[in-house]
Amino acid sequence: MALTEYRDFADAYAQLGRFLDNVYQQKRSHSALGYLTPTEFEATYHTRLLSTVVVP
């Protein structure tokens, strides 16, 4: 991950959401999630949930 320089604290704070969306959710794997990214874990969860739905 490349380091980013910020003008000041306010600039860094303003870009926090971008970091969370682009890096933390999409790229960083989490041991608590079986070493999947949060996005991958959520997709797997929804796939499993849909495969257990019983249609009468």
C-alpha cells in the first residue's frame, strides 16, 4: 500500500472513508473472517444464505 501525504489532519480525516472503502474493505484480509476481505466474506455469506432458502 502506498503512503499518502495529507495537507493536514482535516485532509486526512476527509479521506478516511476512501481508505475504508478502497483498502480496508476490498484488499485487507482479516483472520477473523477466514482470511477473506470483508467484501469477500459478505459475498460468501449471501451466497450461502441464498443456497439454504427453501422455496415451497
